[in-house]
Amino acid sequence: MKREIYDEDHEAFRASVRQFLDREVTPQLETYAANHGLDRDFWLAAGKQGFLGLEIPEEYGGSEAGDYRFNAVLTEELAKVNMTLPSCVGIHADITVPYLVHLTNDEQKARWLPGAATGEIVTAIGMTEPGGGSDLANLKTTAVRDGDGWVINGSKTFITNGGSADLVLVAARTSPEKKAKGISLFAVDTTLEGFSVGRVLDKVGQDESDTAELAFENVRVSDDDLVGPLDTGFISMMQFLPQERLGSAITNLAHAKQILVETVQYAKDRQAFGQPIGSFQNTQFLLADLVTRIDVTEAFVDQCVIAHTKKELTPVDAAKAKWWTSQVQNDVLDHCVQVHGGYGYMNEYRVARAWRDARVTKIWAGSNEIMKMLIGRDLGL
């Protein structure tokens, strides 16, 4: 079924993303994996192409596309390569940068946005804490007023881009007595005294990503580093989460779809018992099932993209898209591994790495269980 949500401009942009990935990124994937992170050359090259500035106003070096479909196209093409690229780029350009665009003053924009657009400033977002998981309202990191500034103490974990970020948007408790209404956001320069990267974490998948633990020990920041009004951080996080979850959904779907395309071709090429394995009825029925799941899911996600482009996407629909696509993704990839047989368990095959990379999508951006709770509450339950 032909997709109707993209026009010629979007497809031209898609072609430029593909060329960039083929020319400058794909040849470096093994290096990224060995180093457990994307190098600075990647970020600078992506910035030069304008891929990091889709949310940033032109006066600060971005393109301010004003059309989320361009974000979606970029995310789809990155996800076709692997799960790391849309994760790392998304955290920077699609998740952290919007906070800096919409919640900062002119001085802060001028300080942070040009570098974020060029890739000279790589960003991360520090929400999740050890023992906290999806419970953002119960975070322990504190920012205590001290003279004309603030002193931050605490730790964060599972932070994408954590090992290489130049700027971390940190959620910290500024008014403990207010509970969720006492959380604020600070943009923390990672060169500040007291900031440290604990570990680049050894994950099951996504070897190319520098997911890290972060520690804050008496890190001093000023009021000029406060992002948004004091004690409104939790509200801001809730407002920006739908875009994060939609980005996750787009990633999940595009990633699974690409590996399924490759698996269908494998079923045509792989011979067993004197014929292609795709000629067996069981394989035909299985692939027909998987293709249908992908196509039907894509129709819903496309409608979510349209809704978000019109600023009409609800948190509940974003939750539906996030949990459902991650479930479909993992189901599809599990079957794709099975179709590949023993080769599907070999890391040299893309399907094996994709299978490993995808498992986290049912956990991050709010676990699927949390997504179902949000949907259930919307039903009045």
C-alpha cells in the first residue's frame, strides 16, 4: 500500500540522508562498535548536512523545518542501518534540543543551539536514575540553592550519549517538599568540576552507543543554566515525552521493516532440501503474517506522525504507538532469526545484531507496562 504522508521534498531529503549514510557512516560502523560510541567526526558530518538542526531556528544555525515529517524521514533512514543511530541522534536532535529551543531565553539559545546544530556540542538528557527506572517523579538528584547559584548532587544511569556529551540536560529536585512539582531542569556543561562519567555500560546490544552512568558531586551551576521556570521540570518532561515516544515508534518500525525485507530476500536465496526455503508453506505463511503486521502498524504510526505534525498527537496515542511497535518489532525480529536458522545467531549477520539491539525498546522511553497504564487510565480504569 502506497504511503501518502510524504511529498517530493520529504523524499528528496530521504535521498540525501541515504547518501550521507552510505558514504560516511556505514563504512565506520565496526569502528563505532569497537569504540562503544560515535566519534566526533560523525557528529560534525551530520551537523554539516543539517541533520542535527531540524528543530533549531535558522538564526541559531538550524533549518527549523517546522514539519515533523522530516524528523520522521531522518529517523527511518537511520533505523534502517541500526538501532544505535536513531537512538543517539534522536536523543540529541529530537529529544534534548527541543527543550533548549522552547524553554530557554535568547542568551541561552545563542550559547547552546549553534553548537548543537553543527555537532560541536553533543547533548544528552539525564532523567533516569539507579533504582528509579520509569518513575521520573521520584528522582533523588538534588539541586540546592547556594548563594547566587545551585549545587547539584546525584547520579543518572542508562544515559544515551552519556560518555561523549558536552551538555547534559539534568532533572534535579529543587523543592523536595513539592514532590513532582519541585523538579527543575539544568543544562550542565560536562567540563564542570564535580561532573564525571562513571562507566560506559556493557549492554546486550547497540554496541555503537556510549550509554553511560553519570555522577554529580557538588557540581556548581548558575541561574543562567536553569532551563525553563523553576520547579516546572516534571511538567516539561511530560509535555516533551510524546515526541520521544513517537520517535521510538518510528525507529522500532523502520528497523524491523528493513530486517524483514532482508529476511524475505534470504528466504528466496537460501536453499534447503533442493528448493528455496521461501517456497515452503510454513515460511510463506510466516512471512505473510509478518509483512501484514508491519504494514498495518505503519498505517497507525503514519497517522501519529501526521497528528504530531499538526500538534495534535495525544500522550495516549504516543503511548500506544511506542508499546505496540516495540512488541511488533521484537516479534518480527525473533521470527527473522528463526528463518535464518543457525546463521541468525551469528553476530556477523545483521539479523542477529538487530535482534539484540531491539530488546531494549520494550523498556526505554517508559516501559511497555507504563504505556499500558497510561492507556488504561485514559479508559477511566
